[in-house]
Amino acid sequence: MDEREKQLLLRILAIEGEQKRRAAPGRLSEYNVERVHAKQMAFHKCLKRNRWVFGGNRSGKTECGAVEAVWAARGIHPFRPNRPNSQGWVVSLSFEVQRDVAQAKILSYLRPEWIADVVMCEGRKSSPERGVIDYLLVRNVFGGLSRISFKSCDQGREKFQGASLDWVWFDEEPPCDIYEECRMRVLDKKGDIWGTMTPLKGLTWVYDKIFLNSAADGEVWHIHMQWADNPWLDKEEVAALSSALDEKSLLSRRFGMFSEAEGAVYPEFEQSVHVIPPFDVPPEWQDKLSVDPGLHNPLACLFFAVDWDGNVYVTGEWYAAGLGIDEHVQGINALADRLNWRRGHDGRLEGLIDSAANQRTLAAERSVTELFFERGLALSPKVNKDLFSGIARVRSYLKSGRLKIFSTCVNLIREFKSYWWGAGDTPVKKDDHALDALRYYLMSRPEAAARPARKKTQIELDKERLIKKRRR
């Protein structure tokens, strides 16, 4: 990175003119010459109107896509002509993916005072990060307002018609018809399109129209990002993720390369290897419960134990749908009694729960976590929900043989067999409740049980007494 490039990026702070009165630095000010890696810089500098990043997971592709959108809305792009009061779309595969990925990234780079208004599709305006945003009005440096709208591919092509836009960001690969419709939306303004994706679907239209034709089309550009391009990735985590993936998965998930479409999320799972008959678990092995909550959908509660060598055992499961909290608690307690499960000093069962259970709604004065606590379950919502890292952690336990599942956990076993990759960088969101609970627990980095001190023999005791006597 030469000196001119550094100076161009530092223009962001000069344009803002706000750094002197910041109580704490915002994330956008942190996204500077010290944190942008070379390929992110190449993406930002490219002046083509149709840019694509084919990146592995954690390569930094979504970060640069989100920052590009915020720069466009604020009117502070250091390399491209800035447009006052720009209109843009952020296109995700579904509203759920929008909320958890692109929307979350956008919000993380927007300081609260930059947001003039939030219009919600679902959820509260006061906490937009927990709901689904329709659009944001963003104050730009020209004194006006820009608009960032969020769109979902599962709305269908008809919902992408009619608008005139300055830019569109595709977070993961959209259907071809939606891509073509969005090209029409930026036509009259000569706007920009960029996409950030992990190529998981195989040799699709993106491969044909973008990857193969970027050299022939003067306005199309692409770049590959991989883990090695991101110097801030933890080397031990990279090694662990690499060892958990097969060769084909590494092509797309590490190197951002195109390959044939994937199938099972956990191909390492073998019932003959990972499923064992139940046995009485020693009290010192017993660890935590992990809960993926649901009322209309199934609630899954798994009981975990860890032996002296760090092997993890799933020893029991409560799995039921359509019940109230009292019925779930009654079922979980009954299972704990059958397993002779240890409880905390206050008599409560202890464990983890999806952090979404800590939210309160207008219809309930207390969160699900609080309701469980009142009924004797002390469940911490402080869980790591990172999907890809969690899947990699589960796969590493499967490959090493350190995960054992009691044959009574029939729903967890079924979910292992039916969990498949879907559109984009996520598995199909179906029949995964027990797997989510498993992922939350393994991401807590369970520790091996402490080995009990070996009882000394009478000969050893007599020897110690003789030694002490001689020393006197």
C-alpha cells in the first residue's frame, strides 16, 4: 500500500470532521489503513461498475461490502465520485440472513447520530438490530439524506422492479433473474453493483457471467479472497478450521474457489462410530445443559458430560413442540431426575441458552431466560452463535472421535443425518434445533473433568511415615 493510498483513506476522517468530539472511536474509523488488507483495498479502489468478491469464510469479503455501502450512503468514498442523497439496496438471500449478516454489518459501521430514521418490516424501531429493517435514512456529508433499503431474494423478482438506484450490494449469490432485474435498476443512473459471496452452489450463472466473462466485459471485475489474505485471523483457528474441512469444502470455504455443489453439512457423522449405548455418567463428568428454545417450533434441551480426557457425551435430550414453558420445565426436570443429574448449590439445573431468549417483547414483561430461571433452570444466554465456526467445531469433534451421543438422543441423531447445505453460506434452516444446542455447547470450549486423586495404598502410607520419621 503506497503513501497515496493511505492518504486517500485518511480523507474519510477529514471529511467527517467529527473525530475530535468522539467519546470512543466508531467501527468505521477503525476500518482504516491499519485494518484493510490488500485485497479489500483492491476492491475499494476498482472503478468498474460491477465488482464481485469470491471469498472464503472469514476472508473479509462481507466487511468490505458493508463498508462500501456505508461510504456510498455517507458520501465519503475515498476512491469513487460521491453522489448526494444516494439510493441503494442491500440484497440478502432471506430476511433472516439479512438480519444476522448484512444488516448487522451495516449497523455496526453506522454511528447512531448518522441514522435519521429507521423503518422496520418486523421488530422494534428502538432496537433495529433485533428485527428486520425495511430501510434506513442516513445523514450524508452533503447535508441531505441517503437511503439504504434491504431486500430479500425470497420475495421474488416482482419486488425488485420499478426503482431507480445508485447502487446494489448482493450479500451472497442471488438468483439470476433478480440479478438481471437489479442491473436494470442502476441503468439510468449508471450506478454500481457489487457482490460478496462464497461460491457454494457450484458452477452457476455467476461462474458463467461474472467469473468467466470478467475479462471480456469491460465493466465486470472480480477478485478471490482467502483466509491467508486476512492477516488478522487467528492462526490456530485457521488450522482448526482447515483440519475440519474436506478438500472440496476447502476450495470454496477457504479459498473462495468454485467447485461442485455441497451436500451434507456433517459428512463425518457415522452412527456406528458416534452413537453409543447409555451408561451411568459419573457425577464429576456431568457438565451443562444447552437449550435451543421454541414454543411452536421444537424446544431442544441436551445434557452434556465431559470425561477426564476431554471427550464430550450427549447423555440425554428433551425435544418437544407446541408446549408452554411450564411443560418444558417439567419435562426437563423429569429427565434430569432419571439421569440423576447434579444441580447447582441453589438446586437449579445449570446450562446455556440461545441469546435470543434474553429478549423481551411487548407481549411479555420477562424474557424466556428469566421465565426459565424462575422455574428452576439457570441458563446463561452468553453463547457464541457464529454459525460457520460452530459447524467447524462440531466437525472437528466428529473427526477426532471426541463426540459420543447416547442412542436415546434420537432427534439429535436424526438431525445429523438430514442437515444439508442450502442456498448461500448457510445450511437449510430446518430440523436443526438439537444441532443448534450442540453447537452452542461446543463453542463454550468445555474442559475435561478433573481426575480424582488416586487413593494411596497402605504400603505407600507406611513409606511416607518412615521418611518423615527419619527426617526428624
